[in-house]
Amino acid sequence: MKSQKSSRVDLLEKKIQALIGVVQQLLDENAYLKDLAVGTLETIKQMPDYDEAIEKLKNKISEESSQAEETKPLEKASN
């Protein structure tokens, strides 16, 4: 009886250690991706016309959001 409990405890400990390893790997990968994203952003910021491209994106987003707001009342009226 003790050997069954012992083997079960050993199995659970192995599973826990495996899960800890997976979580640690995910945390490491997340940190790597964060560093990659920050590095990519800083590289893009150094490119010519970066500020102009950002302004174009802001304008595009504001136009899309205003169009979406105009569409909502039309959808409510048609229901």
C-alpha cells in the first residue's frame, strides 16, 4: 500500500516539475518576444517618414471609428 502511494506521489511530483518547466519556458519566450517587439519598434522609429506614417494611421483610425459610429444608428433604425 505504501509503495502505491509513494509511486503516485512520485508521479505527481514529476508532473508538477514538468509543468513548472513549461511555465518557465513560456515566461522566457514572453520576455524574448517583448524584447524583440521593443527592438523592432525602436528600429522603425529610426526610419525616415515615421512621424508622417503615424499621423496617417491616426487619421485612418479616426475616420474608421467615425464611420462605425455613423453606421450604428442606421443598424438600430433598420431593426
